[in-house]
Amino acid sequence: MPDITMPESTPAQPTRSHQLPDGVFSQCPPFDPEQTMCTAQYDPVCVKSKTGSLISYRTAGNACSACSTPEAIGYVKGECL
């Protein structure tokens, strides 16, 4: 009988990285949830966020969603490295 390996069924997690890709860094505007509405257009960006003294990076679907949290500092086009 052949050995059949089932793929992992672990749900995808947000990408966490240690650096931004090369490119122009765009700063997020001040966060205002009442004035922000984003589309579902997929154009990935790598978001730099700061919570307290902790800096983190994650891939977001687009620039608007990248800046949709008060912790977001800015982003670079492309997925996080």
C-alpha cells in the first residue's frame, strides 16, 4: 500500500517578520476608524507596527488595511521578508 501523507490542516497565521522589503516607506496617516473604509483589493504591503517598545511586521492585503490600526506606523509595498 502506498504511503499517503495528508497535508497539515493548521489555519494560516499572519506573517510575522523581522524586516521590511526594499522599497519606499510610506507613513500611515493618523488612525480614525470613523473616517476609514477599505476595499478588498489585494495589493500586499508589509506593515511596521509599534506597541509600547515592541516593533513588529506583518503582511496586510493593501495599504488601507495596513493602516487600519492605531499601532501601525507605516508600510512598504510587497510581502514581509
